[in-house]
Amino acid sequence: MLRYGLLVLLAASVYATTINHGFVWDDNNIIVQNPLLEKLGNIPRIFLSEDTAMGFTGYYRPVTYLSFAMDRAIWGMNPAGFHLTNLILHVVAVLLYHSVITALFKDERLAFAASLIFALHPVAGETVNFLAGGRNTLLAACFALLSLLCYLKNKLVPAVASFTIAIFSKEFALLLPMVFLFSDYRLQRRRVRISSYIPFLIPITCYLTLRAVAVRNANFLTTVNLADSLAAPYLVIRYALNMILPIRLRVIYDLHPAVLTSMLSLCLIIALLAALYVFRKHVAILFSAFWFLLFLLPVINIIPLDSASLMADRYAYFSLMGFSLFLATLICMLNGRAVVVGVAILCLTYSFVDLQRNGIWKNDTEFFTRMTMDAPEKFDGFQNLGMFYYRKGEIGRSLPYLTAALSKPDIPAMFLIGSASVFWKENILGEAEKSLLMALKLEPANPEPYLMLITMYEQNGNNTLAASYRDVAERRFHDVDKRLARRGDLLCREGEVYLSRKLIVPAENVFWQSLQINPYNIPALLGMGQVYAARGEFANASRYCRKVLALDPANARAHYCLSMIYGMEGRSEEAEREMKKSR
């Protein structure tokens, strides 16, 4: 019990500062602005929904979203509760890991050393700190380890139940039966019986069936590309180096491994496997290598990842368990005092690095600033920091970062179009046009940049340029006016989504764009009224509502909005009169 208590104390002490952190990066899309999490009554929908961030990802992880919904029901929108859950899950994973290693090797000292390394290793820090990106891994790790522990103790029903929760948390856990097989054949030295694995096929079948219903592109094999897979050997070596010497950790990695580098990495892996063959009778080393490599398979780009980077520390959380066992095995080969000293030095070093890196995840400002430093040639950090300031209404701080993002070669068309809308709204037409032309070069079949260029120059009186873009658009797409009208309607719906998520600045931007296309668009006028009302600018809010009533005197929604505005201003009689008209 003393060892368990020490593991809890050390892990909790190192990551206690995370409880003061806010929602960062994808936390905002996946947790804060996710309507599925607003009430527990949405749980059935969660099990029929694809994992989404900026768009559809191909992942299906309903238990993760269920945990977020429960956090939200308990803590509201207080990020401290969500971070506390992550911290508890990491501590539980460490304790279960200790129990599994003890059950496998019957060596308390080895289990304790490996658990300390796993608990405090800096590679685990991203998983603990990052709510949206780490919760799925933590849940899968806890229930996968519990399933393995139950399996080792011949408790089949709890093992299958835990395995079910693990795979519905993250697809990594689908590899767990391979660990069962390795344990039976190589560690337990017992006869392998296929019948003992058949019960695990039931939850796998259920998972794959529900995934096929929920996920748009459920066949992940269609994304396999041999050229992408060439990076796999390099990624294996890079993950191993990060674990051996965790001083080159990044929040985002800018990796472009050359073919020669990958070939050299493959040669090194073959040499290491040959060395492993020599030590094949040392079961702890053999098992640690098997575990490390097995759980790297999903994240070394054999199946391309829906991610900003080829590599991320959170992808290596499972494999870190194998590395921790390997390192602990080597340390435990020393004499008693050397083991204590070695583990103590590692723990102090890891804790120091952890405490430093925790601060990176404190808020979006710290995180996105670090992203620009870790990957200065990638667009992600600059675009995210620029849009972060833009959503806060700090336009002056936003524009330099958005401009810097345009110079990065990896920026996709959708972000170029988003930046162009900001530049246009701020009347920086040169940068807006530059962004849209870059988007056209990347996606020549996308009509949206043309539609924006036509509207932008028509509204700014440059009819010559507007006509030239219209001519090109007509030749390529036809029905430009109909497309413009549809775009105005789509912008209105996008603005309404932003309003529902209380994102006032982006809502104003898209309603404004819609009104550039059609100044008499009633939903856009009402949306602008709501934007100004949310800011407390009631005179402007009333003006937009009255514009709607001038176009449509019987518009119930406009009367209702005016009633709300008058109510907020304390003009009760006028508010009541407008409410009656609304009814």
C-alpha cells in the first residue's frame, strides 16, 4: 500500500498545476461548443455520432464524449473539473499498470520502478494536460489495463466488460487481444485456446457495426498509402529517442523525413530486433519491446492520421508503458542502492521537465505561442493565434499572425478563405485577394473564392475587377448569381451557429459577408441585431431590427428581438408592446 500511496502522491503533485488550466485548442470545439454535451439526454446520440473537431475525423469514441458530458453535468463549464478527471484517470492508469506488471512478472520492485517512470515521464504530459486529445487515451488505457489484469486473473466477464469500454473510448484497445495472446504463449507458458478469445469478438463486432453507422468513411483501409508509410521507421525511432531523452518534445512536430532517413531508421530497427533476439529469453525485455512496437502501429502513418502533425506525444502514451518496463528492467539489473539512486534521479529529472511543460497548456495564448516556436514553418500556430485574438475582438493583434500564416507553404484552402474574410472585413483588400488567389491555386474547382472576390470588389466599387472574376466564374461554374444567393444563406446559418456558441466576433463577420451579397437578407439583418444586442450596443441592435420591419412589418422574430432589446434597456412598456406584436 505504501508504494501505491507514493505513486499517487508523486503523480498528483507533478500534475496538480493542471487543475488551474483553461480549455485549450480543440477543447473549445469538442467540449465548450459541442451541443451534444449540453444535457445527459443526448447520450443515445453520442453513441451514433462521429468524433469531430473542425470536421469529420473517421474516429468513433463515444465513451470519451460520455465522460465529457458527465463532467459538464457535474462541473458546468469550469475547466478545473475536467482537468481533475484527466489527472485522476492518469493516476488510476499508473496504479493499474503497477498491478499488471506485478501480475505478469511477480516482481514488486520492477513494477514499482516501471510505474514511477510511466507516471512521471514527460511524454505522458500532453495526454494529461490536453482534455480533447488526451481523455480518449486515458480512458482506453485505464480500461485496457483493467481488462488485462482481469484476464490474467481468469476473470473473463469483467475482462470482456472492461475491454468493451476501452474500445469504445479509443480504437487503440482493439490491439489488446494481441497482448492476451502474447501473455498466454510467451509469459504464462500455457496452451493457447482460441475459445478463450471468442468472447472478445462480441464487443468488437458491436463496435465495428456502430462505427459503420456513425462514421462517414468507416473503411479506414481506403486511406492507406504506401508513400505515406515510408515515414513509419523514422517515426518509430523518433518516438524511442523522445522517450530515452525527452528534451526535444514539441506541442506540434514539423517532420519531413527523407527516404534515406527512413531507410537508415529501418536498418536501425532491424539491428535492434536482432539484439532483441539475443535477449529473447529475458521475458520482461521481450514483452516491453512487443508492447512498445504493437501500440505504435496505429500512429506511425501506415494508416494516415487526421492530425496537424505526423507525430504527437499523446500518441505514444500506450507505447510509453512498454518503454517504462524496458528501462525499469535495465535499472533493476543493478545492485539495490544503484536502483534507488537511478530511479530517484530519473524521477527528479522527469518532474522538473513536467512542471515546466505543464505551463504550456495553461491557456490558448501560451499554447499557440509555443506552437509558433515549436514549428515556425507550419501555419498552425500563427493561424490559431491570429484567430484566437480575432475571436476576442483584438483585431490589431490578430492581423500580423494571420498575415504570417499566409507565408507558410502548408496552409490549406479553408484557412486561407477564413483569413480572407477577416482581411476583407477590415478593408485590407490586398491581403484578402492574396489569400483567395492562393486558395484558388490549391482548390481550382472551389467556387467560394470567386464568389468572395466578386462580392468584395462589387461592394468596394471596383467593378472592373469584379467583372473579370465574374467572367471566369461563369465560364467555370455557371449560375454565379444563384451560387451567390446560396452562399449568403449558408453564411447566415453559419452565423446562427456561432451565435448559439456565443462566438460573437465570427458571427458578426459572416452576417456582414452575407449582407455584402444581399443587403436585404432578413436573417442576416436579424443576426446582426443579435450580435449588437449581445455586445450591449442596443441602439445598433434596434436599428437592424427596424430595418427588418421596414422590409417585413409582420416579421414576428423582429418584433420579438426588439422586445428583448427594449427589456434589456429597461423600456418595459415598449418591450410589452413589441411582444404583443410578436405574438
